[in-house]
Amino acid sequence: MASPTPAAHHPLSIDMSDLQQKQSTEQEFHLKNQSAKWVLNSPDPPGFGQHMFDMIKKNVCPQRNSIPSSASLSPKKQPLSSHVIALLTCVFPVLDWGRNYKASKFKKDLIAGLTLASLSIPQSIGYAALANLDPQYGLYGSVVPPLIYSVMGTSRELAIGPVAVVSLLISSMISKLVDPTVDPVSYRKLVFTTTFFAGCFQALFGLLRLGFLIDFLSHAAIVGFMAGAAIVIGLQQLKSLLGISHFTTKTDVLSVLEAVAKSFHTTWYPLNFVLGCSFLIFILITRFIGKRNTKLFWLPAISPVISVILSTLIVYLTRADEHGIKIIKHFKGGLNPSSVSQLEFNGPHLGETAKIGFVCAIIALTEAVAVGRSFASINGYNLDGNKEMLAMGCMNIAGSMSSCYVATGSFSRTAVNFSAGCQSTVSNIVMAITVFISLQLLTKLLYYTPLAILASIILSALPGLIDYNEAYHIWKVDKMDFLACAGAFFGVLFASVEIGLLVAVGVSFGRLILNSIRPGMEELGRLPGTDIFCDKAQYPGVLDVPGVFIIRLNSGSFCFANASPIKERITRWATKENEKEEGNKPTNGIILDMSSVMSIDSSGIIALEEIHKKLLLRNIHLAITNPRWKVIHKLKLAGFVDKVGTDCIFLTVNEAVDACLSSRSIDNCL
Amino acid sequence: MASPTPAAHHPLSIDMSDLQQKQSTEQEFHLKNQSAKWVLNSPDPPGFGQHMFDMIKKNVCPQRNSIPSSASLSPKKQPLSSHVIALLTCVFPVLDWGRNYKASKFKKDLIAGLTLASLSIPQSIGYAALANLDPQYGLYGSVVPPLIYSVMGTSRELAIGPVAVVSLLISSMISKLVDPTVDPVSYRKLVFTTTFFAGCFQALFGLLRLGFLIDFLSHAAIVGFMAGAAIVIGLQQLKSLLGISHFTTKTDVLSVLEAVAKSFHTTWYPLNFVLGCSFLIFILITRFIGKRNTKLFWLPAISPVISVILSTLIVYLTRADEHGIKIIKHFKGGLNPSSVSQLEFNGPHLGETAKIGFVCAIIALTEAVAVGRSFASINGYNLDGNKEMLAMGCMNIAGSMSSCYVATGSFSRTAVNFSAGCQSTVSNIVMAITVFISLQLLTKLLYYTPLAILASIILSALPGLIDYNEAYHIWKVDKMDFLACAGAFFGVLFASVEIGLLVAVGVSFGRLILNSIRPGMEELGRLPGTDIFCDKAQYPGVLDVPGVFIIRLNSGSFCFANASPIKERITRWATKENEKEEGNKPTNGIILDMSSVMSIDSSGIIALEEIHKKLLLRNIHLAITNPRWKVIHKLKLAGFVDKVGTDCIFLTVNEAVDACLSSRSIDNCL
């Protein structure tokens, strides 16, 4: 890598540099003194208090440019009412885009919304089953949250509703507190309370502009986590697909396989399996056709609803439920009932539900923002992460009060919404109304729907969550990243969902710490014919400067964790070098390039002082080049600059090399 | 700060740069292409496996140059026996320096050793009381460990024995497991087992070259911890000083003050206080005299032993013990008894003792290495941290089998040893023999020694542990560092010793993480008259390059934790800038200087790809300058370089600026 070495290099000087060097020595010394002055006389960086204040201000106060430009034209001169309108437009983007909404757009949104609903209804029922809830709760979640999102959200394509991974999280984490088969009422209360907390956390993240929190799950961790979750969800479907009555509430592979193995010895109904698999194959074939022929995009989207209708008819006509086919049975229709009274804030599990709410909030946001951003980037607009979080938070708070569990943007449905040609969040409104009408009219018809069909609909959505190519890509590019990915995957698979997440976050942060405390140093040499100084290992052609040892620190912090090994390596090198070259070509100077060091602490400053002292004993000059803003400020504050003298500080490596060489020639003369 | 911008800058070109620029365009393009080639064709960095192997090899295998040079002359040609000798010399440095040991040195060591012993005997008895052990255990600890250290250690000045902070750690942590007043035998067993574990950990650190572990306590944390511990130790002395019978086993300020307040209501003996304070004042006066007149260095060193003798005589003659003066009473003399049978490896507290052993090992090493290094640096030699750890480990393992508790190098006694003119570890041998003789002969005489005197001796050693100046210096230089310091101080004071340590380590590492994930960026400008590119904030005089926006990433990792805010800031800037300058001076390029970025992960690469894509939509060029070794390797692996094209990669900012400007002039012509 190139060093921070701007240099006296004229295009013609490549071949005549020796000649010119002598001529320009005087001018270079002038330049040297001047550049050291630049380094030493820079203004103080903002202090600790100022820095904290700026950070809080930046995070908490909404920025001007986050208000849509149409409403924020010279806001200073406007009266209060327009400020209110600007704020409202900021919170409810529908006020902005709604004015230009046209009938032609509505036509497209209507088609997209109807297509979406035909996929949403069976999926929502299936995800409710995955979350150990009655089927209507899935449908409720496809009514209220999409309506709220459509007036607050900024993504045009995102399709809102229950999703597989969050359903899995809810069922696996809340089942540990209350067994849903024993006490479904308490279980449901905890689910709504968790949803409320998740909504509060999401809204809070949005208001405090804490969007960076969802970045703490690295890309690799998400890939691993999603793949693990997909397999776990798939295994959970074995219950319905095999018609097993007694299943485990644990989610790890071993427990599930054990439960399946046990059920083979007791009772299972092969008819469920035959029915589920036939329709799974049907759905996969329609998807294959839809991919080959993009005009038939609606075929895979409506195949789940066709499967549901067909299979329900079959069961109803053949009375197969009397021969072991498990059916939905309980299905309460009607309007979303209020669930305000079911929120529990003084129960024994309050802390636990808040924790689960936090995890759900993060995972739900991660999925929604990832999906939203990728489609926004296809359509060439920007998604405001903080507004999205606020919208998600509000819709989940409202959802928790109207019998919904955590909803978010779904991978598979957003893709269908997009390919059906949606133009705005109106497609979500159309979908919500369609689902609402179905809840009023069609629930009685779903009595005979076999559970195996729901399982096959969920199974058909899972392959999209497993991204082999990306995992292979991560393996190829970065082994440590792959470790986080594999950790999340196997953690979810063999331990539990939370442990998988913890492993992923732990590996990611552990790596970050290791990277920043690594006592990394690299030797620099001169790139032939230039005054650029580069890492010897990266650029094998570079040349040594005789008598001068140039090292660049390679870690962002020079601090307690790496100061003492760095100090030891420099002094060890100096001792060795001094012994080796005694009399021959005595080493004259060590140049310490600090351009990569962003911060230094008191241990680092002490180490620098000791290096200086030890080198002084051996009569070796120490030069420090390009100290960054905070570093030079602290070195000045700590009195280091006064101790070593201002002639040890340089702006560039080249100037330091020149100074070392010229001081050697003076030494030799004496 | 200077940018990594080596540049076409000739001394004369400052004023005629415009003219020359046109002339040299062709040559610059040649240079540009060549430097991009350098960047792109560098060899691959060592892979993950190679890297791991190197790290383990470096840490585990002893290096050649750690064998003293006198024994390692061309070791390859030497027979096995000389290898054995070299290894022995490496483990027992006494074999090396012992050959040149002369009578003149011994004379000085004898005086130093005797002075040391006169301080060690009362201090050791006091520290044993602090550790809730009978007084002889303190003296045992001044016999065996110093003898072993004297043949294995590399420091000439370090005085080995029990120290205050470790005694406090032992008493505060083990008292939680077993109450020493209720069951002193079990308590002692746990102490020896802890000592054994501490020794094993220390030896292991030395063998595996894990010296960096003791660096995890930052300088600031140690300053805070030591000050807090000193106050806690001082408060513990109130028990003896006030003659209180029932005291608390807790160490935090509030519990101790509460216990003292309670005892005022019941029974306390003012005579103890008067006696203790008089001799404390005597010791402090002798220390003051010793400081003023360096020839009288021995006066503060022997004043404790004088105090002990005087006060014992006073008590014996006046029979003051019958009037409430607390005296030592139990004091078993004789040889160190074996304690092998008291090591408990199957008790219920095994895990806890191992943990306490680990904490003691770290703290003991921190103190010893800090003291040893500071005196080694005064005398101009290097201390081998790994050898020191091995020596400490062996002496503590041996100590745990001969009734000693954790010993280490002491601040106060090492200073006395140094000022008494010690020449080698022989002074430790002299001290150990003197203490051993006292154990044989003098213990009966110590029956009447008042406990208050021991308290005043400990109190007199405490001010050295509190370093106000350093704490103020840390506050001045670095507020976050001071937070770690204050955290350790108040943690020790108001919670417990472990919590203080945990807070300090937590703050230090939390700061490290925050530093490395901070989405830091800085705008660069050209330093007038040069081709050096610098931070605009640090160097306010720098000039903008019209139409080119140059930013440098400021964090060592471009990774999941900061990739997305950095991406957003760049794209937001690009949008704003494009709107603002429409038609006027369209921004032509963004130059992303990556010279500070040491590592990139898959999230970072994805962010770079998205930045490139978004800028492309707005017709803005993206140039990446000076990617480091691992970064360019990963960018190549991930296919990023193929996507953006090799003409977007530059070695220096200056080349990238030239390329941007020339491409704009081409754009303008078209």
C-alpha cells in the first residue's frame, strides 16, 4: 500500500533525482519546517463534551434534509402552520405522494394487491400455526399493520404481514415461558405484550435515529441465521405434514428429529404426507413456470390459494378428515377484536417479554430494511431507515392492540408485489381490505382446509431464505466472516434461535476487537523512481533506504491492548540492528508512520515515550510522521511533543527520510 | 493530517504548476496506469490458515533471540549437550550471570538484603493479617518464593514477597466462600489452592507467551484500581487501629464504615489508636528525612522494624495487653511446613478458586512486571516478560506447596532494594535467609507485638499506591481513559474488587469497539502549493479541488457495524451536491481514500458496490485510492475490481484527482 508520502517528485526527476536532490535540499528543509508547523499548529479537535453533544444532536434531532424537499422550501420564513404540515408530511409520507396519485396507478395497485392477498391469506394462516396461534391471528396481522404502514412507510414495494422467521422466534422463545398447548390464553397474552414491546423498541429506534443498531447483525450473520431458521422452520412443518399429534416445543434439529422418530412408533397418518407433498410439487412447478415465463408471474402467486381451495374441496367431498387428515377446524371470523386488555405489564414474565420483544424488533427490522432497500435500489430511490423504523413501530404497537403479532416486510410477498407491478403502498391497502373481507365471509369455508397444505405453502417459501451462493461467496472472500455465518447457522440448528444470534454477534464483535488490537506493523520502502513509500510485503519491488528503518503502525488504536508488544518489537529490532550493523552502516533513524492511527490512549503515549528513550540510548533518531488530529492533540496535551522536540514530527515519510539522511551526513562529518 | 498522496511535486513547481501540469499530463497518465498495476498485481497476503499457523508458532515456540547471546553462538553446529545448557540458561538466568558474580557485588547485595529483610518482616506479618491468615504465613511467603525467583527471574531489583493488593484480593474473594473466623482451616486450604492455580496460570502465560494478557488492564485502569485498593486496604486497618473485635468481611467503603460506626457503640480501645498513630507518625517522619537526605535511605527502611521492636517492648514492659491493646499472640515459628496435602482439587469451590487464582495471577503479574520494567529501564536493560511470568508461576506453585500464599514483586520493597544498592537477585536470597532465621529464633519475641503497629506499617506503605498526578494527567489528556480510571476506582471502593476490575476492563474494551466502528470520515483538501492532501478540519488552510469530493475513511475496519452509515452519508452527500450544483459546476468524482482501512468484510464490500451503483446513476465517478493489502485482496476476490473496472483504483489521491479532472475536461468537450 502506498504510504502517506506526498513528495518532491517531478515527472522529469525520475532519472535525475540525485542531481536535483542536492540542489533542492535547502528548499526541502524549508518545506519540512513548514509542514511540521502545519502538524503542530492545527486547531484543537472538538473536546469530549462537544463531541458527545454533537453526537446526541445528530442522532436525536431530525435533520433538515430528512423533510421532503417539496414541503421544506425555505422553512425559516414559513408560518407555524406550514411547519406542522411539514412535520405531518414527514411522519405520513402519504400526504406527499398521495397528491399525485392517479387512477392509472390505482389500476396497477389493485391488481398487485389482489395477487398479494391470494398469497397472503394461506401464508398468514400457516405462519400463525408456526407461531402456535389460531389461524385467524395470522389474518388479523395482514389487516391492521399493512393499513398503518401504507400511510407511514416510505417503501413502495414492501408487503407487510406475519413472516416465517419472526413467527419461529415468537413460538420458540415464548413457548419456553408458557406452554401454548397447556395454556393458550396466557401464551396469547405474552405474544401481544411482546408485540407491543417490539413496536415500542422499533418506534424508539426510529425516533432516536438508532438505525445503526440493526447493522450489528453483519451480512454474513444474517445469511447464516436465515438459512438455519429456514431449516428449523421446515422441520417444524413435519408435524403437520406427517399428521403427528404430540410434538416437541423445542426447535433444535435433534429434538425435532427425536420427536419425529418417536411418532413413527406410535401414530402418524401417511395421507397427510401424500396430500402435502402433491400440492408442494404443484406449487414448485407453478413457480418454475413463472420463472421461465415472466408474463405468468401471477401463476406462482395464486398457486397457494388454488391449493387451499382444491385441497379443502377434496377433504370436504371425501370426508378425509375422518381418515386421519388433520384440518384447521377452529377458525373465528369477523373484525380484529381489541386486545388492549390482554397486554400484561405486571406479570412475572415482563422482563422476558421485553427481551423477546427486543430480539423480534431487531430481526423484523433487519428483514424489512434489507428487503425494502434492495427493491428501492432497483427502482432508484432511497429508503429512510429511521422513518421505516418509526412506521414499523407504530404498526406493531397498533397491531398489539388489535390481536396481531409482530408483522414486518416479507421477502417472498414483496417480490410478488413487485412483479405484480405495484406502484405505491396502496397495494397493501387493497390486500388488507381483501383479507378483511375474507375474514368476514370465507372463514367458515376454511374449516376443512388440511394442515398439510399450510405446511407445504410454508415449505415452498423457504428455499428463498437459503442463499448457498452467498455463503460460498463469503467463504471465498473472508474466512472469519464465514465463521460468523456458520456460527449463526449451526447455533440456530443445534442449539436455539437466540444462541445462534448470540454466536453470530459474538464472532463479529470478537473479530472487530482482535482486528483493532492486533499489534500490526509493516516495513515501508521507497517505490523505485518515486517518493512514494509502500509496504514491503504488498509491493515486493520497493527499495530500502539505507540506514533508515520505516515502519507504519497498522491498527486504528495505539492503546493499552497493543502498545507494549509494538514497543517491544521496535526496541528489539533496534537492539538487533544496532548489534548487527555495528561499524558498517549504523542505523540512523526509525521513522514511525502514524497515518493509520486514529486514537491513542495514555498507555500508548507512555509506550511512545519509552520507545523514544530507548532509541535515544542507542543514538537512533525517532521520527513520527503524519499523526492524525486527535493523536497530535493528545501528544501535545501529554507533553510528549515538548519532550521529544518538535523536529521529530513530520507531515510525510519523505520529509522524515530526508531529515534522517541529512542528519547522518552531518554526523559523519563530525 | 497528511494524506497518502505522493505526488508530482517538484520544488520549483509551486508557482508554475499550471504550466507544468499540461506538459506532464501524458507522463502522469503513464504513472497512473503503472501505479494502479502496482496496486492490482501485488502478491496475495498469507491466507487464513497460514496466518493462524504463524500466530501460534510465534506465540508458542520460543524464539532464537530469547536465548542469551553468550550461549547461543551458532547453535546449529553445537552438540545436544550445549542445547541442553542453552535451555537451562534460558530457564535459569542465574547460570548466566552467576559466572561473573564477584565478591564486591555480594557485599552490596548483603547490605541490600539485610535492609530489605528489616522492612519485609513487619510488612509480611501485616499483609498476612490483611489476608486473614496467621502472621507466620506472611513470613513463609518471604522465604520460598524469593529463593526460587532468584534463580529464575531476570530482574535484578525486584523484591519478592506478599503484597498488599493481592492480600486484599485473597481475603475479599475467598472470605465469600468460607468465613475465615468460623473455619480457618478450610479457608487456608482454599488460599493454598488459589495460590497453586495462580502459579499454574502464570507459568502457562509464560510458556505460551501470552504476555499480552496482562496488557488488557490499561494504564488508566491500573491507576484507578490501585488507588481504590489502597483506600480499601487503609480502611481495613481501622480494625486493628481501633482494636475492634467484630468486623465485616466485606471490603466496600459503606460496609466498613458501618462496621466501624457500630463498634463505636460497643467496645473499642483508644490505646490501640494512640499507639498505632504515634508509630505511623514516626515512620512518616523517617521517610521524610530519608527523602530529604538520600544518604539516610536506610532510615525509612528500618523504621518499621524499629517500631515493632519498640512497641513490643513497651507492651511487654507495661503489660498493656491487659488494658485492651490487641497483640499478635499466636505465632508459630520454624521451617515452612509442607502444604501439599492441603491443596484441594475435588472440593465444592474448585471452579471459584480457579477463577480467583486467575484474577490474582493477572494482578500479581501486572504489579511485578510494571515495577520490574520501570527499574529495568532505569538501569538500561530489558525485562523478558515471558520469562518473568514463568519464574513467578514456578515460585507460586512451589509456594503453594510450602504454606505460602500468592507472592509477587512489591512496589515499596523493590524501591528500598534499589536504593540500598542491590546488584542482583542475591539480595533476595539474603533476605529469604534472614527471614528464615527470624522464623527460627525470633517468633517467640513477637508474641507481644501490638496489631496496631502492623496496621500503621501497612498504612505507611499505601500513599505510594495512590498516584494523584497521574490521574490528573489522564484526565487532562483523555477523558474516556479517565472514565476507565474512575470506574475502577469507584468500583473497588463502593462495590468490590472484582467489580472494579470488570468495570475498568469493560470501559477500556467498550471504547475500543466504539472507536473501531465509528463511521468516521473526513474531507480532504489540497495543501496550498503542494500535492499533499490533508484533512480540512485539521488543516484549515487546505484548498478544495473544484468538482472533486475527496473523503478518507477514518476507521480501521470497513465492516458490518459502520458500512451502512458511511454508505448513506456518501450517497446523501452526492444527491445533495448534485442538486445544488446542477448546471453550475457538476461534481465529477468522489475519491474514497482507503489508506486507513485495514480490513473489510462482506458487508463492507456490499456497501462499496452499492455506493458505486448509486454514484453511477448520478453520473459521478468513484475512485478508490490506496487500498491496503488485505482490502485489495478481498476486493479482487469478491469480484468488486472486475465490476467497477481497474481504472477506478489508484495508488494515490493525487493521481485520482488528476484522472477525475482530465475525465471532466473530456466530458466537457463531448
